[in-house]
Amino acid sequence: METICTIGLDIAKHAFQVHAATASGHVVLQKKLRRQQVLSFFSAIPRCTVAMEACAGSHYWGREFERIGHQVKLIAPAYVRPFVKRQKNDAADAEAICEAAQRPTMRFVGVKTEDAQAAAILFRARDLLVRQRTQIINALRGHLMEFGIIVAKGRQNVVKLIKLINESDDTLPPGARPVLALLVEQLRAIDMQVARLDREMIERAKENGITRRLMTIPGVGAVTAAAITALAPAAATFRRGRDFAAWIGLTPLQRSTGGKERLGRISRMGDRTIRRLLIIGASAVARWAVRNGTPAGSWLAQMIARKPPMLLRVALANKMARTVWALLAHGGIYRAPVAAV
């Protein structure tokens, strides 16, 4: 058998497809494996590069293959798709992964540690609970509207919403009140769970030196700093701050052609959790600056004077992302720039 240089592995729950190739791209082996056969197969072959699509299970298998001695490369699925020829199946996917991994300009995803994945679960669980809380609030508003009771949007009006449900008048029919009370009880339980996760995130942020340095950036609180530490790859993965902002999805889409630069809305192609938290933090900074003023001639003052509010928030979030990368890559704490006179 010729020397295997790269293996494209299409992973699944039970059936795994192997596509092995030499350094020149010549196909050496195509094989289907069951889950219990994977580690024994890779332990028996010479050390090589194992490429997979980046997904939840790929990080586990990446750590297992690295323990055996293989080099692991994870590729974003969007970068593998152009290499799929005609029909899509497991064998074609494995071949496409192998070919994509051999491209000299391909971008790869780092294998996450168990601690990094465990920290990410905290934020994913919090997002799930927040979405469930929003769904319950919207359901309560919708049910009350069916009986002619209108309550404004926003969490600040939840107290009024609960008060209307608990009132003993005849506005609501007797059959509806117990069911709505059940939803209110569920809402309170979710509030307690979200508060518990928030406290845990804040405690973790205080114990980590990196998050404490990130929290010196205006608009970056404990939750945002902890999310960046847990979800973002190493700063060395990016050449500059703009690349980090692009990974988050805060840079504009390009429709440039013929030497003409055409920029659109932000791409939203990156991590939505970090992007949302940075925009929320930027909104708080912008509101504070509008209300209390900012030094004349500063970047923020010029943006407030020239740009609409939402564009200002996104631009500020982009600037915050670049500052985050600078602190992660070079160390130190945030120092406010001196305004031009």
C-alpha cells in the first residue's frame, strides 16, 4: 500500500466513511467503518493527517486521534461543499474533505479542549433558557390579547403582565386563569435558572486573568468577557483584529467587481453569541455617550454626529472586537485613546 498522507473522514452517529490519499492526491483507500472500529483502524495505520468537517462530534474525535499521534485538521463545512462532485453521499463527502484539506490556502478550525467545550455549554444553555423565557412572555401577551388585554412589549412590562393574570376580577374566564398561572410559574423558574447561570459566569470571569483584562474595555462586562474566553479560538489564529471581527460576523459583505468596491450589510457569518453580546455592550456605550457627552473630536463623537444609531452600534461593536483581539494577542489592559484637538 502506498504511503497515506491525508485521510478525509466523514463522521456520523454510527457509520464513518474513510477516504485516504497520498501527498500527490492519489486515492489509496476508501472504507466504511462502524463507530466501534474507528479507533482501532486509526491506531493500526501510520501517522498521517486526519481531516474532518468541524462539528460538535469532530472535536471529540480530534482529541482521540491526537492522542494516537495523528495530526488533525478541522474544516468548516462551507469550505468543504465546493469540493463535492455532483451527488452527495458519505463517500463523496469524505473525498471532498480529503481534497479540501490538501489545499495550501485552506483555513482550519482548532480542536477544542474538554474544558473549552464545557465552558461553551454554559452559554448555550443560557441562550436556550433566555429563548424559552421570551417564548413564554410572548405566549402570555398573545393569550391576554385574545381577551382584549393589551400589554406592551419588553421585559420591563412582565410585572404588569403577571399582575393582570393574578387579579381576581372577571376579565379572564375561569378556565384560562389556571393555565396562564402555570406559564407564570414556569417563567419564574426560568428566571431563577438564568440568574444562577449569570452568577456562575461572573464568578468564572473574576477567577480568570484574561477575562479581567477584557473587562477593562468599555462595553465588555463579565458575561461578554467569559463568552469570548470560552467560545473564541486562540488569538494566534487570526493575523489581525479585522480577521477576528470578520470571524464574529461584524464586517460587511463584499459585492466588489471590476475594481469597484461594493460593501453591504454585516455578514453575520461568525459566532452569534459573541456578536450579540458585543452589539449589546456597544449599545450601552453609545447610549451613555449620547446622554453624557463624549470628548470633542473623538471617533465616537464623530460617529454619533454623522451616523444613524444602529450603524453606530455595529461599528462600535466592530471596534470593540478589534480591541479584544489586541488584548488577547499582545496582553495588557485597555487604554482609552486621546482625542484629537
